Amino acid sequence: MELGRSEAAFASAQTYLAGGVNSPVRAFKAVGGSPIFISEANGARITDLDGNQYIDFVGSWGPMIVGHAHPDVVTMLQSLIGRGTSFGTPTELETELGRRVVELVPSIERVRFVNSGTEATMSAIRVARAATGRPKILKFSGCYHGHSDSLLASAGSGVMTFGIPSSPGVTDGTVADTITVPFNNLPAVREAFNEVGDQIAALILEPVAGNMGVIPPAIGYLQGLREITSEHNALLIFDEVITGFRLAPGGAQEYYQVTPDLTCLGKVVGGGMPVGAFGGRADLMDQLSPTGPVYQAGTLAGNPLAMGAGIATLEVLNQPNTYSRLDRLGDQLANGLKDASSRHGVPLHINRVGSMLTGFFQDGPVTEFEQAAKSDTDHYAAYHGHMLRQHIYLAPSQFEATFVSLAHTEADIATAAEAADNAIARL
């Protein structure tokens, strides 16, 4: 496998782009080596500048659930692009995608489209603060909600930690109203609400964590959060940027039968185009300008190409047996990884929910951030390199999800499992 053109492309990129990339994990810092530059993709495969083809289990970090360049999505985009790429006016495409979102997602009565998941979570929190008149937000260590300043707060050693900036450039004052507690720990949530519950506007979380690796909620955990927030008249916000339309037509809230007050969406809802969305009860969403006093706007929000790609993607997902097939393929891959781990005596704990999973290089269980952080990242880096050389493309970080798409076949999964067996045998 030659990477000459990718290496040259990265060297050139570092001259003009900050760090040579437009999102940090792409730089391969966590796994070593040089990132591969992709020239095209189709179905479950991506091709780099040197013509190497890989089975892709990143899927643009989740959006490509129907596969790359799906014919229905391509046809939709081809039908739209000749009409113009942005108007700055309302279009019927926005209404059509909005209708589908409202019909599918249990919590959403009204929706607003934005340009990214970061913008969606930032805006949902603004609505929550306005609706409750309270300043504080409760989040969980290891859950990522985009890079807006108030959400870049990290946990310390205590059960409950008030805002500590986790990035230079984020001021103490910006995160002062952010409380961080451990994931999957209901007593810590109760303690926080017992102490300052009358100041907490909302609790925000990924119902299935996907940014410390995949970590599902403990049994009864989401139901407990719903009860606590309701008891204290705080809002419950589900960040379903990853899980929305991936685990079920209505996302994690349908999958786990827990309905939040507000929901943030991204990735799948735009079919691979830049997009985000947030929505919820009508009385909350009517707080937004021009109906209400809460200001939020975006020049490219509701972009016609993104709306069209989202409509086409949701239509493909609406076919019979979609989610049972995704679950079956995810289970096949997880079992292949478990068999390889057992065969070669290498600790590898698998967390899986539907078509998203993570293999943590450690003995389990992994139920929260501090446990995830104990994974052997050197093993993951070596494993990633071995898999890449066998033409399997995985996330260049131990703490990301592996995504299965409808474009993957059972043969693809078997190939990946065989490659994993070879890779783990070399660790």
C-alpha cells in the first residue's frame, strides 16, 4: 500500500491549513503516521489519492448511514444543484424535511435547521435558559456537544465539578455556569440538583455516548434523568447528533422510550451535507425569533442541498427491515472482534448499540469516561495501523465510534473481522 500522494498532500496542507486539517482528529496524531487523503467514495468503500481502496467504518463520522454516493441521494442533489446552491429565503425543501423530522422524532413538535451540531446544541441551551430563566447547565464528563465555549468544560476529581475550561481560549467565566458530573451516575446528578437545582436550566447529554467511545446508558439511567429534571422543572436535552435516525427512526429516544424536552440533531439528518437541527415542544421552540425573543439566525441555515440530501436519506431509511439489518451487521462485527480478542488473549471490551460500536483495548466494563480513559491507546494505534494496511479504515482514535452502514455487506463485515484477527494477533 503506497501513501506517497497522501503524504505529499498533507505536507502541502500544513502550509495553508491550521494543523493541515479542518478537524483535529483527522491529523492521525492519536495513531501516528500520516493521514490518508480521500479522492472518492462509493457505497461502503473509500479510495485515496494513490488508488488504495478501503472498507470504510467511519462513514464521515456517522452521516453516511446509507453509504457513500447512494444513488437516491445523488439523484436528489443532481436535481437541485442546477437550480442554485443557496438563496437565503425559505424553500419548500425545509418544510418537507421538517415535516419528516417532526413525524419521526417523539420529542419534536417544531424544528429549526442550523449548520452544525455545535450550533444546534448551543442554540438549544440558549432556548433552555430563556424558557426557565436559569443560568446553569449540567453535562457529563466524556460527552461532547460541539466546541461552543460553555460546553468545553471538563470534570475534575470530585463527584460534581463546576466549570473548568478544557481548552485554552475558553475563559473561566464562560464555563462558570456549566456543571460536570460522571456519566451513568444517577446519585451524582441528584446531588447536583439537590445543591443547585433551582439554578439549573437544563441537563444535556448524549443518550448513547459516542465521543468517549460508544458507551450505552445503564438500565433505568435515562428514565432517572427524566424524573429528576421533571421534579426540578429543568429541561432535558438529548444530543442526538450521532444517534438521531441511526438507532431507530426516532433516534435513541424511541429506542429507549424516553422523551426529552429538546433534541439536537446533525449528521444523518443532512445525508452527508453540512447541517444541524434542534427541536422540541412547540412552547419552547416558539421562544425563538421571529415568534419569540430568543435570537438565533444563520445565513446558510436550511440550505437546499442539505435539505434535499436529508430528505433522500430519510426516505432510504424508511424502507422495511432497515434497522434490523443495521443491528444484525453491527452484531456480526462485534462478535468477530470478540472472537479475535479471545483467540489471541488480548483484552478488548466491546460496547455496541445497534450499528455503532467501540472496541476498548482493556478489560471491561466501560460505563463512563474514567473507565474509557484506561484503554491501551498504544495498542489501539498499532491495531489501527495494521487494519489500515489491510485496507480497513477505522477512526484514528480509540475514543470514537465504528459505524456500520446499509452499504456494508456480510462479506465486508467478515473481511473486517478477519483483518481484526490478523491485527490483534500482532499486538
